[in-house]
Amino acid sequence: MSISKFNAEGYFDPTAYEALKNIEAYAKRHPFRPIVFICSAFAGDTEKNTLRAQGYSRFAVSKNCIPFAPHLLFPQFLDDDDKAQRDLGLFFGMVFLAKCQEIWVFRACNNISKGMAVEIEKAKQRNIPIRYFNERCEEVDSK
């Protein structure tokens, strides 16, 4: 981007020039990173599924994205075995889903859990782009 030291009328404008130069420098140091919602199984083998979700989140970071994995956050203080608390965690996730640019669905063994199905349906309702991956983080068809 070429920044002029002169304004639209042709007058020397060092204040605006410095401000725009600083904005440009900041943008180079801090490029935009979209927030992606990490959708993967949690219930069942929670230990294994937690490790998978951590790996999927690292994958998103490697693709210059900011991952949001609600199933890594909310079970820290909500009991997934308590239906009311699980439902509350799913609701919280739906609130954050609205702030995400995409939802990335990771299907281990091609399975979609009940919780994942709710997240996918909500993304469809909100017209949030959905990308599907296998457990090796390879993009696949939605089928």
C-alpha cells in the first residue's frame, strides 16, 4: 500500500500519514485470523476425544486460524454427565458459533455424534460455511 504524505486536497498532512503508516505496520505484524468452530465428538471416550480435539485445534492454528473448541472449554467447569449442564454447555457453544467464520467438522471413523449434529444444523441455519475433515485433518466431502 502506498501512503501519501498529502491529503486529498494536496496539502501536506503528516498526522494522517503517520497514523496510516502505523496502521499498515500493525496489520503486517497481526494479520487477520478467522475464528473457526471445532466440531468433533466428546461424549464416550472423553479422554481420547479430548486429545483429538486438541490436535484438531493445533491443526487450525497451523492454518492461521483461531480455533474455538467448546468441548475443550466447558467440561472444565460443567459436568458432561449431567444432562442439564451438558445442555447448558451446548447452548454456550451455540452462542460462540455465531461469532465464528466457519465450522470445521472432524469425523473420527466417519461418525457424527448427537452434539455435533446439533452444531452442524445450527451452522446451516446461520449460513456459516461448513468444512468436513477426517481424523487425519484431510478435507473430505460432507457425505
